[in-house]
Amino acid sequence: DGGITQSPKYLFRKEGQNVTLSCEQNLNHDAMYWYRQDPGQGLRLIYYSQIVNDFQKGDIAEGYSVSREKKESFPLTVTSAQKNPTAFYLCASSMLGLTDTQYFGPGTRLTVL
Amino acid sequence: AQSVTQPDIHITVSEGASLELRCNYSYGATPYLFWYVQSPGQGLQLLLKYFSGDTLVQGIKGFEAEFKRSQSSFNLRKPSVHWSDAAEYFCAGRDFGNEKLTFGTGTRLTIIP
């Protein structure tokens, strides 16, 4: 089955620790995205990548880092510099083109203890 | 600036009744508009999308949406809701040539018997 997988589904970390969220897609999509979702705020874009070894900051990139070493993978690291990291994180992917549509993974809920 | 507004935070509808969820956008001449649905703790599923052409768009699960340029609206409708439609609904949009998607803050739909 083609799709987007995110792991783990639930993640707990202590304050001051970095943590990496996984996102993999087998849809052969060019672009991948990371969003953060908080109650009542919709989705906010953290980072996106349109091609391997290249990525751009979104609206709330501070305290996060990404890499795009392979077309199918786009891991997100939540660093200790992120002041309020507890949230639901969603990964998405799309083809590149005038009518590209983003498709979403199941999400990872991160809780900082 | 590009924006998407969902004026209703929460809507309650009786099972079998009709539904309309509102979405207003602020974009340039050629907006691309989307509706997604999210069940609790899950990722987003695409319901329908509008790029151009016919202003009435059909989607999955019996949903439709109408693009009204004069009113800057893209409202989602369903003639008869089912208990399984209870979820959160997000409207999203982007301009022609812009890969970044902007989301509304969502409308939570509750279905009562």
C-alpha cells in the first residue's frame, strides 16, 4: 500500500532533550512538509522540502531542524531550544506541479514531561 | 496576506440533517482551495479540492463544496449527515504558483441522534 508513515505515534521526552520524529512516504512524491497542530490554531508549517538535500523554513521553524537525504524520508528534530514542544506533529507530501495536493500521515503526539 | 477563515469553531447537527461549514479566503486571482477532515488523534484526509472550472466540486463521503468568488467563500455541504461524520474539518488554500498551504483554524462537528 502506498502512503505516509509516521513513527512513533506517541512520544515522551524530558525537558532539555532533543527528539527526532520519523516521516516516510512511498508515493514517489517530490515535496514533503512538517506541520504542528495545537488546539484551536489549525496547522502551522514548520519546514518543507521540494527536493533532496534542500529545505526551507516555514512559519514556525525556530527550535526545529530537518534533513532530506532521501526522497522518501524527511525526519524532524525537535530541539531543546523549542520552548513549547508539546503538540501533535503532522507530516505531509505532494507531487510538485500546478495542481499538487498534500496528503497527510497519521501524526505523532509529542509530550514533554 | 493570504488567509483562510473558518468562522464557526463548533457546530452541532442532528443525524440526517443537512450541513454547511463555512470557509472564507483572502487570496489572489487564482486560489486553490481544499477541505480536509480529521478524526481525533488521526491525520488529515482530503475531502475535495478546487483548482478551476466548475465552481461546484464533488468530494468523497457525499460532501460537496461551492466556490463563490464574489463572496470569497468555499463552503462545504452535505445533504444528510451520518454519525460517522463527527470530526474536525479544515479548510485550506494557496495561491497559484505558491507551494505553501494556509489552513483555517478548523470547525468541530458534533452529531446528535
